[in-house]
Amino acid sequence: MIALKDILYKVTINAVAGATGVNITAIDFDSRNIKSGYVFVAVKGSVSDGHKFIDTAISQGAVAIVCEVMPEKLIDGVTYVEVDNANKALAIMASNYYENPSANLRLVGVTGTNGKTTVASLLYQLFKKAGYKVGLLSTVKIMVDNDEYKATHTTPDSLTINKYLQLMNNEGVEFCFMEVSSHGIHQSRTEGLHFEGGIFTNLTHDHLDYHNTFAEYRDVKKMFFDTLPEKAFALVNTDDKNGLVMLQNTKARKYTYALKGYADYKAQILENQFSGLLLKINDAEVWTRLIGNFNAYNILAIYGTAELLGLEKVEILRLISELESVSGRFQYVISTEKITAIVDYAHTPDALKNVLETINSIRTKNEELITVVGCGGDRDKTKRPKMGHIATALSTKVIFTSDNPRSEEPEAILKEIEKGVEPQNYKKALTITERLQAIKTACQMAQPNDIILIAGKGHETYQEIKGRRFDFDDFKIVQEYLKELSK
């Protein structure tokens, strides 16, 4: 048990009704989880408002309520705390409740549109190979040194973050690498965490279903760097015009990386093949199994971060050469018929363009590049025609198909994607709603030496349709079909 007043430390409070000395057993923002002795934090979410469930929480045993608006009727024996921002209060309370675990390890946050998962996951891999106990909070999974846990969000809620950070403390974890999404920043999920560093990868078209404008999306990302402390470092990609924007108001030590312009960490691509990249980083050459220009940026971010965290340059280069690609990020298989199938998470226009340009820079142009792609439902609709345009402009054949349609009709999503196809590319495009059939058709169309790109879902092992998740793994499915065709 812990006193309510102790977990309210550093929370900005407007008003209190009742005793803050009351002991609480746990915190939660979901009224369905409330039990005797809990404090319920009434968060205004995008779907529902926690204030509507205050009475339910009290009936289930909540002894304290943290809210933005005091209820008209106050129940005797229950403590009410009014705050300006319940999300922010929840994050600070979670940190206090779990004994400020982020202060006991070296936490680095990675933000940007593309590359967050790859950079965070490869940093975890690199520091593990260097012999450290390491933590990872990513879209793909949560790692507490060697123990793996399932991830549900890019940036989990603040209670989940602090719970896992405390687990890391218990396991003696020294470094933790964490994806920081724009949703997570906007909803104050990272409030109260002690970051030693922040990395900015890039900023492209995404999440405009949540953020009203691109400027708002950019400014939310910038908030993360604005709050970094003086002792932290901020490492940004200055080939992206928003990189320097991230540094404008930060108190942190400023560092840059780039392939094109001048930067503290500079790289040149010497060789780019399906087997990997040969890079020159600050006058030292390194071979990596990762592929493509976008991975050259990811490697630079990793190199810079590792050096800023105190690893030796020669050791970093050696470890980079041993890194393996992240699940669902340019993950490929070559069949006995010499057909190359690539599965990638590319679900934004820029990410799709990067992957297709990378494949085109490597292939000989004597083979077909067959792209299977769709767009998720209940998400930013403005990117759909852009995805259709990019796919058909940069591929020799394209199959538009269902991604995670969620509550939308797949056919309606596909019609919006098709709008982006220019007349000269009409003949390249084919629409097959069922994703399984689309992948199968791509495999049947492919001839020896052809390349198939299956974009959009990457590491996901499910398809989300009408509120249900069905087992669906792009990589396993394409592997099986290519095997069948080889028989």
C-alpha cells in the first residue's frame, strides 16, 4: 500500500475534497478493472470519457478519484482530486507508484514517422551483443532483458510503461530503448519519465486522422524534444527538413546525422545489394546485412546513439556488422525458383516509396517487381490515393488488396486507393479484395528472378475485420505458396 499523497507528488492539483493520506492499493483508468482500495483516474479518451464511469468505479471499491471535472455529488469517504490534465496526472502518478523506475536506467526514446521500430529494436540487439542487460518497448514486442512480452501499442499507456520499467529495474537492466509515438506524446504517456536521449528519424505523411494537420503532427513530435533535460542528448536526421525544427527549443545536447548534408554523424553508401549495405561512417567502413537507403539512416542513428551512450567506435562498427533485420522490416525469402519475396511494414506513402526505390536501385530491371499493397480502415484516408499512385509508378505490376479494414468495407478502401493511379499505369493494376488470394496470385504471376513486395502489415500476425482479429502472417503465407509452386 502507498498513500495517495505520495503518488500525487509533482501532479498539478486544482482542488481536493477528502483526505489525501488515504492508502491506495493500485491505480487504473479503466473502470472495469477497479477493485477495493484503488484510485480511479477519469481520462477523457478519443472513444469514451472516464468521467461517466466515476460512480461505477466507486461502486467497485475505488477510494479516490482523480478527474478534470468534479462530480456534482461527492460521496463521503471517497477522496476527489481535480487536475487540469488527467492523462498527465496519470503518467506522473504511475511513475511515483512504481518508484520512478526510469531514473534507475538509461532510457532513450525514438520518435519519427518511419524507422522507430527498426532503430529501437536494433539498439536493443546491439547493446545485448555488447554484453549489457537491455530493455525494449516497441510496436513489435516488449523485452525485459531476455523475457518477451506482447506489445499492444507503439507507446503503451503510462501504467504499462512504468510497470515494465520497474520489471527492468528488478532484472538489473541498464539500458532501455523505447518507441515514442505522436499519440503517446499527445496523450502525455511519457510524462514523468527520465530520458537520457531522444532520436528523431523523419517526418512524413501519417496519422492525419488523429492530428488535424501536418503542422500539428510535427509540433507534437517536437514536444518530446522540448522536454528533454540538459544532460540528455537529442540526435536528429537533418536530411529531413524537420530535423532542425526538433532542436529549436530543446535544452538537450544537440547532435545530427545525415547521408546528404553536413552532420556530426555522416555516412556514404558504397554498395547496396540484396545481401546488404557497405557503408562509410565518419571515415570507417562497415558491412551490414540490412538493405536500402532507409536502413543506412537507421544504422547512422544507431551508430550515433551507441557512441553517445559511451560505446567505443570500433566496437560499435563490429556489432553493427552482426545485426539482423527486424521482423516484418524488409524481411525476405528467396524460393528455389529464384523468386524473391519481401515483406515490409511500409504503410505510409513515404515508407512505400523508400522500399520500392530501394528494390529498384538493386534490381537489374530484367525482372518484374510485383507489389501487393492495401491501406488500413478507420485511419487517415488522405494517404490512400497516394499509396495507389506510388505503388503503380514504381512497380511493374500491382495488386491492391485488403489490409486491416477494421470497421470499413474493404471495397470502399480499395476504390480510394485506385483513385491515385494515373492513366498510363491502369494496365499495371489489379484489385483482389481477399489478401490471401492476392498473395497467392502474386506468387503465381512471378517468374524466376522476379521480386514480390508485400507491403503494409509487416510483423503483424493478424488481420483486423469488423472488430475481430483473424490469424494472418504475410511472411508465413508467402513462404508456403512459394514452396508449393516449387514442387
